[in-house]
Amino acid sequence: MSEENVEFVAGIFDAADGMDKEALLAALPDLVPQLCDPDVEWIEDPSRADSRSYRGHAGVIESWRQWLETFKEWSLRSSA
């Protein structure tokens, strides 16, 4: 994974720190444009059976929405 990709994912997790699932879903339309290029290509882990590729801000948001829906509850805790 490139350093740029690591920074992008870290940025989403930093922004999501302390948010519950609903709050994160509500915030994604504002967060994603701040963190990535409009022409982003979001490629999910190819080892996943349901892996897909998404394009653009809407695609990134859709990928996160689908991933978060797999959890009844979701939270993020800082390891620091």
C-alpha cells in the first residue's frame, strides 16, 4: 500500500475517532472530499469474496456504507 493510501485511510479513521456508526455515515459526504481526489479509485481487498472497485467520492462513500452495515455496532478507539 502506498504511503498516500495509508495517509488517506488514517485520515478517515482520525476523523471518525469517537463517532458511532450513524455519525460516521452522516459525516462521510463531508469527510471523503476533504481526504481524496474526485477521481479516486477505491479498490477493496481482492481476497474478500464480495470485493469491488469503486470510483469517485460517491464510490468511496458507498464502499464504507456497505462495510459499516455488516456490523450491528461500530466504534473506533484510539490506540494511543
